[in-house]
Amino acid sequence: MNPRPRSRPLLHVLRLVGLLIAGLLTAPLALALGSSTAFAAEAVSHGQGVLWSKDHTSWLGNYLLDDGRHGYCIDVEKPPPLGAAVDYLPGTSAAWFGADDSARLAFISREWGAPGDPLTAAAAQLATWTITGLAGRDQAFFAQRANADADLVVSAANHMLRVADGAGGASRGVSASVTLDLDGPGGRVVSDLVVDHLGGARSPAPGSFTGSATLRGATFPDGRRTGAIGNGVALAIVPDQRGATEQVSIDVVFEGLPFGADYRLGRSTGDTQSLLVTEPYDARAEASATASAPSELPFAPRVVTATSEAVAAPGAELTDILTVSAHPQSPTGSEWGVFEARDGSLQPIPVVVESVLWGPFGSLPEPSPRAPADAPRVCTVELRIEGGPGTYRTPPCTLTTPGYYVWTDSIDPARTPRSQGGDRLRPWTSEFGAAPETTLVPASPEVSTVASQHRLDAPGCVSDALAIRGLPEGTTPIAVVSTLIGPLTETPPAGETPPDWRSSPVVGEVTTMVAADGTHESPCIPVTTPGFYYFVFASPGSSGAASSRASGGASPENTLHEPTLSAAFTEPLVPPFSDTRVHESESLEFRSPPISPPPSSPPVTPPADAPPAIVPPVLPPSAPPEAPPTSARAQLPRTGTTPPSAVTTAVTIVAIMAGLAGLGVALRRRS
């Protein structure tokens, strides 16, 4: 569009009319050809602008296309496009200009593509040529086509260029961002746009543009998972409540955004100027985000516990083994509850498990929801668990005395800070008396006995005093059987168990029920025959607890498997004990009474010549045959049904012989 020599106005008018007529004639043909045409539009006339008054030909402004769009010339050295066909394509794909110049061209076409007033259109054309090239001339050369308004057009064109390069002006592109905030209750989403202006990136005012949002793992307050979203405007969302965490994702799309460098190029199909066409290609911006947060659901833990030793000895250190998991009925399902740490990570909710060791008990504790109010307490230990599910061991407690011991465990939500999920934590308490939590410390009672009498001069009744120490308080009564062995002709060695003690004669046995430490007197046993006697004792101890609780006392709350009998239930609290040794304190002697002559037989003096009476020798009684060995539980033979002792037999024979001798003397005197 270089200035041409001035010609006659009539000639120019005729040429313009001819072009208009040609356009009117060819337009129906183009419509008839439809898609077979090679062009997208045609410049049919001048649009908005100014015609140079000196030649009435040179034009400064835009051209009207047959599709209603307008276009500014971008090839200043080529002929005007009036009547020429152009193809539409994105300017960035043609790569005729750099990114910044493309952004400026797109901005001019958006802002002043069809301004509605001639001088603004003239200034926009001059600004366009300033960007695409003035062919070595200055702006004033082309601005003179605006006639008297040339200076105004130059000033306006440069103002447009400054606006394009300024804040909020031309842009290379636009991007979207989206942020999910799940800090409950509920949550919110904010999506923003950032425009890459030549003058610096900036975000449009909130609510300037509307996009579409698609949620997964959450809904909008109306229950829908899709909805409209404005840039920079926060929207409430409702995360799905399933499990221990909220998992939410969102996709946001903004379309039709008036940003970017993708201007609409009307590329000439001939040798005329190509056009910067109005309505540049709109930009699209999209973004996605995913966020996780602790669920708002309550979390219920469970602790399956087991004592470290089912049977132990006094002085042993006992611990509680804790298997920690989510309760099967927890609202979070099988997932352990979590909280958001300061660094944004999700961490397991910490819990403090308080373990109490109760005991000693003299009998197996009965299961109950909680420990009895008067239950003795050995110690209380705590364990803070920060790693979530797993197996842990408490600090130890020391066992002191025999008896049954049992653990209980509890979780108090108040021990967990609210910031770490304590407000969502539910309490937990184990039952009292569970079999896996029970430990037995068997008793080893010390027993010493003292016979009520150690010497008898006449028949009497003898008892055994049992001094017992070491029985657990509250023990179920146990039986102690005292057996009085005798009469014996000889005194066995003290401190030893006679080899043949099982075959020794037994006067009798008595049972004493014992339930506590102290001295317990047995029933007495009659002693009527002279000889040596001593007490022995034996006890079967206490029976195991299995018979009283076949299930083992295991609760589904406290065990992961089928209940089995613990050794604490099968072993007795008081094992069997006995003492068969001879002790001086347990012995007694019943001496034979002195022998006196019969009062009716006065002494007879034999004649001097009478021969002395012959007294047959006193023979010791033959020893009874040795009894076959019997088991420890076999009863010894009882007195009252046994033959008289050797001493008794000898005394009887002496008395008979003396009587016969006296009778012989008397007969001789009578003769």
C-alpha cells in the first residue's frame, strides 16, 4: 500500500465499483462450490479506516471479509487484498513472527480488530505494520493517509503498542491451577488462572472466567460431582467418608480464554497481503489436583494382649505383649486412623496403652468387664505407640509372691492430642481375667509339724500341729493328710526316711483342710499300744484351674485365634508336697507299764531241797513276713487288727511261767 501518484478520482471510483460488482457476482459461485473452494474467506471491501484524500486510493484501516470478520494487512510491500481469497490458520503454526510479536498481534486483533471508529482502526493498522515491518519507512509515512489526523493516528498506534507491552496487555499464554483443601469439616477447592503477559504474569480478577470442574472422591454441596467453577473463587466440597483417609481429585477446564499468542492468520492465496483477522483463537487452560487428608470418621483401636509368661517364679519380670490393630467394628474399617503432621504427611494416630498387672490372687480370677474394686495391683506401665498396627511389648513388672496374676489394658483418647487425632479416637478397654493375660506363680509352702505329745505312759489321743507358711492369700482350701506310723519296737534314725516305711504299721491317718498360713491342729489319733510312733504328712496340693474354666477364659475381644488352655490353667497353684522323714518333733514313745505279781497269790518259799524251777527261755517273736512294696498312695496297715508286739508277748509268757511254777510248789506241799 505504498502511496501512489494522484489520478483522476473518477477512474478510482469506477475501479472500486467494478470490484464490488465482481464480488457480488462471484459470491454466489463461491457458496455453490462450498467445500471445493480453496479459501476460507475473501476480502470484499474496505472496512473501518481512512482513505487518503490525496489519491482517494491509499487505505489505512481494516478490510471486511465475506464472513463478517475484519482483517488488517500485515505485508506492507504487497498489493492490497481487496477481492483476494485468504485461508485461516493459527498464526503460531505459520511461525512468521516470534512469540512476543505474535502475542502483540493477537492482542491488537482482540482489542481493536473491529473498533467501530475509523481513526482507531487506522491506528490499529499502523500498529500492526509497526510490528510486522514498515519496509524501511517510518510511521508518519503511512499515517499521512489519515490526512489531518495523521499525528493523532501515530500517537494512538504507539499507545496501543505500549498497552500491549504493559501489565495486562499482550500475553504468550495462560495456565490454570487448582488447589484442594481438605482441612475439615468438609473441604474446599480453588482454581485460578495465571496469564503470561509480556509485562509480567498476573491473575485475572476473581470470577472473571468460568470453567468446569469434575470431582472424584467428593461431591459439591448439591451432591453432584461436576459443576461450574469461577477463577479465584473458593467452592465448598464434601469428601467421601470411607476408610481412614479422604482421597479426593479434581479436574478443572477453562475454555474460550482471550489470552495467548495464537492470532488468526488470513493467509493470502495469491500475491496480495495476508491479513491479521479478528477473533483470534481462544486459549484453553486445565489443571488437576489430588489431595489426601484424615477421614472425619471416628477411629476405634483394638489391642489383643498376651502375658509374656504363663507360669513364672517369684522375682521374675513379666511383660505384656500387645498386638495392636483397628477394631473390626471401627467406622474406618480395617484401616488405622491417621492425622496430618506438620510437614503435611499423614501419620498414624498415636495411642497410649496403659497396662495394669493385678494380683496376686489365691484362685483363678473370674472374667469380668473390669477389675474388681478391691483387686490388688502390682504395677502400672504405659507404652506410647506411634507406628500404628503391630506387635509391641510393655515395660516389665516384677512378680513378688505366689498366686495368679492378670493384665488389663486400656486406651484413653484424652492421652492423644487433638491435633494428632485425639478427637476422633475411641476408647478401648480389655476385659479382666482373660486367659491369655493370666500368669501363675506356683506356691512352695513351708510345712513343719509338731506332735501334741512326745511321751505317753498310758493310752491317749495324739494330734499333729501343722505350721504352714507360703500359701497365697485366698487360696482354695487344700487337704493335708497326717499319718501316724507305729507302734515300732525300735526308734528309726532322725532326719531320714526309713527304707521300709511303707510297710510299717499305721495307727491311723487324719485330714486337715488348710487355706491360709498359720498353725493348724489335726484331729487326734488314739494310741493304745506301747511302742515308738512318728507322724508323716502329704498333700495333693490344689487342682489346676482348667476344670473350672474349660474355655480358658479367652474373649473374642482379646484373642486372634481359637482359645486354648494356658499353662496357668493346667498347673496347680499349690503343687503336691509331703515329708516322710522321721523328726523328733513329730515322734512320741508309749512306754510299757511295770509288771506287778497277782495280789491273790502270796509268795511261796520253796523247800530247801526242792530243785529250782525251770523257766523256759523267752523267745523273741518271729518277724512278720515283709510286705510287698506298695505305692505312695497305698494305705499302711492299721493297728487294732495286727498281732501283739514282741514286748507284750514276752511279758505274757513270763507271767504264765511264773504262775505254773507257783502252782507246782503248792502241789508238792500238799503231797
